[in-house]
Amino acid sequence: MGVFDWKHWLVVLIVAVLLFGSKRLKHLGADLGESIKGFRRSVNSEDDVPAPAVASARVEGEAREAQHAAREEHPGNR
């Protein structure tokens, strides 16, 4: 006799149909399903595309340039 009792859900369903109408609920369900499918497609397509290797090489190069500049500023700290 808790929240998950089938009688409670039946009352909620009847109230929803009375408030919104069956056509509107059907369209709402279809729209929700399409949005979930679109979300899954976008998540899966992002996983399939590999990250560009150029960005990591550029960051690594910038770090080396910063180390080289630091050594030039303080030559005694090698």
C-alpha cells in the first residue's frame, strides 16, 4: 500500500488523461521518445569521433617553450 500501488498510478493516469486529453499525451510521449533517441545519437556520435592529435602536440610544444624561457631567465637553476 505504498506509493507504487497500482491503484494510485491508475488514479494519476485518469487525472492526466482528463487534464491533458489522450491526443496530447500521445504526442507528448512521441516527442519524449524522439528527444531520447536524438540524445543517444549525439552521445554515440561524439564517442566515434577521435580527438585531434594536433591539439595535444601544440600544448606540449607550449610547455617546452615555457621551460626554455624559464631557463633563459634563471640560468643558475638547472
